[in-house]
Amino acid sequence: MKAKTAIAIVHDRNDVLGCLPELLTELNISLSVIAVTDTLPAPQDADIFFVMGSPESAHDNSLPWIEKELSWLRMMLASAKPLFGICFGSQIIARAMGGKALALPEPEIGFVDVKANDGQWRHPGPWLDFHFDTFALPEDACLMGITELAPQSYRRGNCWAVQFHPEINVEMFDTWVAYWKKSATGQAFLQKSADLVAEMRREIASNETTCRDNFRNLLQDFLASVISCT
């Protein structure tokens, strides 16, 4: 079976998906985008599903849609439909599996190399990390990649998830900055970390092609793994 359709779940209607749409187009996979606050899709509505990032915390039970998304994810995991989580997506999927989402002792920000913790992980990066939270996995999930600060990638059945942002490009990063400018915590971060933010943008710009190539290889590996099992 060849994947022909994909759905990405976003946590804000204005979210930008970086290079993911471009890469799926290369693979002849049509992409639809659904906000978490809308009616969530059934397993039969697409061949593969993506759960994208969010500035929110996956352990914040006060979010009005958190239980809805967790229930949907449990249903998707039970269906064994191919599922790929990114950053917040990796954390909330871990929760839905029976693991945990939790705060990191210190944030992990910048380009990192991801070390293999499992023989199936062949994607060292570099990858962009920008997270203040992390995940703890249930025993039946396999941790594939790690850094010194946090777990980075895992799999269970037809689900893969990554803590980093493989889809990052300058357009996407600029939407992050625009979001930070609108919130008190974001403004405080920008004031404190102006040099870091400027350097991150320069690094993303200079690494766009490498990031896209790395994500293409990761997507192809994911698809080869999960489609062969469906």
C-alpha cells in the first residue's frame, strides 16, 4: 500500500507547517489541515496523520481541548493508523500511550545532533530543538534517539514521534516570533533572548536545505516502516 493522503492536526488555525507540505507533495501525498478545536478525523479519513507542535504544554490539563485530543489519540493509536508526532505532538502522544508529558529542568534550544538509542534510528540531524517540556514513555514504546538533555524520538507500532522540529524553515520561525510578540511571556523571552533569537533565525536560514533533506529522509524511513506493516 502507498500512502496517498495525510491529515495534519494543528493547535492554532494560523500555524505554519514549515517544509512538511512541500515534502508530502514530492511524495505525491495530498495534505489536509484540521484544527484541534474542530471535529477531529476518523482513522479512515486519511492514510497517515501528523500531530504538530504548540506553544502550550501537553501536561496542562486546563487547556479546553486537551482531553478531546487525548481521547482522539487513544482512538487513533488503537486503530494502528500511521501517526507521526512533532514536539508538542510527541509529548501528547506519549500521554495518550500511558506515558507522561512533563517540564524539563532546563529548556533545550538550538540545533542538536540526536544520538541513536535504538538500531532503527539513522537520523542524527542536525535538528532544531525548542522545547521547555519533554515526555516519559510507557514500557511498550521504544526510545530511538536522545540528546544529553532529553529523549528525542520514539516509536510504538505504526506511531513515530520526535521532540525536535524537522519541518522548521524561516517562514515558520517568523510565525513563532510574531506569536511571542503578542504575549507577555513571549515578550519577556524576546527581551531576554534577543541575540539568541536572531542567531537562531540565521542558523535556520543557513540550514534550510539541510533541514529539508534530513526531514525528507526521516519521512521516507517512517513511511517505509509503517506502510509495510499496514
